[in-house]
Amino acid sequence: MTFRGRETIMAGQTLSDNHRRVLSVVARNIERSLGDIEELLTRKGEEHSRLHRIESSYSDGQRMGILRKVVEVRHRLAVFVRDFELTGESRSEQQIVDTKVTHMWMLLEDSFSQKLKGYGNVDKSISGRLDESVSELLKLVRELQRLK
């Protein structure tokens, strides 16, 4: 075993490809979560959405402490990735947009009044308006899909 500062490296030992793949996913998800935390705590003002309201709950001191710790975790994660030769992920913008658009399309398709019967019948006085609104959204999502 060789020691370099806080890093411990096992000479001559490597992870299997399967272990490396699993740990790469873990590292990417941790990195994504750290980015989400940074974005949340450094945002300016309130969110401008009717569906997502994020209320400030940390003092400035707590916020700065968390952000400093995020930097520390990010640094240690980079060492982890290097030491165990983990790989990143490469995706094109098109792949990401395609996935998001397909997901929206599937959610909307399952939002018509007929498909909501598993939750109880939608009142007839509103089902027409609901289906029309879902159709409008679906039409826009399809247009978005054609732009790519």
C-alpha cells in the first residue's frame, strides 16, 4: 500500500470492469447532486414557476458552510475517480433533449381523462377541457420534437 497524503493507493490492484462501471455511475450521480445543491444555494431570487416553489431555509452562514463542503466533496470525488480509474459519461445534447421530450410525451399521453380512470372517473364537466389542454401541450411537445 502506498500513501500519498490522504490518498491510499493499492499497488497492483485494479477494479473489474463491472465494479468500475458501477462506481462510475455512483460518482456521476454524486457529481450531479453536488451540482444541484450548488445551483439551489446560489440561485438569485425565487423560482419563477407555479409548480416549484423553493423557500429559503438556510442562514447565509449555513449556506456558505454547505457550499464550502460541496467543494471539498467535489475535490475528494475527483481523487476517487482518478484513483480508481473511473470513466465519465458522454452524451450529446440531442440525446438529452430526445430523452426529455420522449418523457414529456409519455407523461402527457397518460394524462387524458380516459387514462386517469385508475384514479376514479374524471367528471364529464371537466374531462373535455382537460383533454383539450393535454392535447395542446402534446401538440407543442411534438413540435418541439420535430425541431431537433
